[in-house]
Amino acid sequence: MNEHIVYNTNGKPYLSNKNIYFNISHSDTVIAIIISDQECGIDIEFVDYNKNHDKYINKILSKNEIDMYNNSDDKIKYFYKQWTKKEAYMKYNGTGIQISKLNNELEQSNIITEEITKNGKKYIFSYL
């Protein structure tokens, strides 16, 4: 089987045979890949407790999410969970990854979010 990777107008990759869908993400030294028989999206992020996330909070989180962030025991982990959900959803839709598009109206109910630790480092990933 000779397949070719093609891209939509926003850069989302597809196999020329539309019966197989995939998505890829990477962060730090970890790569996440999802393969499916339907549209899919995945995002993984290294949970960096040393990075200042304040400049992203109002751009990425909705008002309700900001309240939940402020009341969270682990604000950084909460931030990465929301970020990966939104990025995975945007990649699922094939609309491209731009902070200005990570609005607070995304439906996230079917997005799965998990946490892994590799070599002592924590990662959050979300997929659908």
C-alpha cells in the first residue's frame, strides 16, 4: 500500500486514503501519536512548574475556568489540562493551533485527559 501524506488548508495531516486518521504531538522529549478510523486530535505538554503561565491565563481560559484555576490546589496542572484539551480539540477539528483561536466556547465533554510521568517529569495529554 503506497500512501501519501496530504495537508488541509490549516496544515492538518491526512493519509491520502481517508480511511485512516492520525494526529501527532510532542513536548520536551515525549511524542504522542493517535491513530483512528475517524477524525482525531491529541496534545501532550510537559508540566513546567518553572514557567510563568500568567500571560496565557486570560488568552486560553474562560471566565469559569479562571475561577476554577484560582481555586485549584495545583494551578499549573489545571492550566495544562485545559490547554491540552483545547489544543487536542482544535487539532481534531483541523482548524490549526493559534492562541487567538483557543476560545472559551469549545465543547470538551468527550475529550479524555490523562497524566503520565516519564524519567521523573510530569506530562499531561488529552485526546479525542
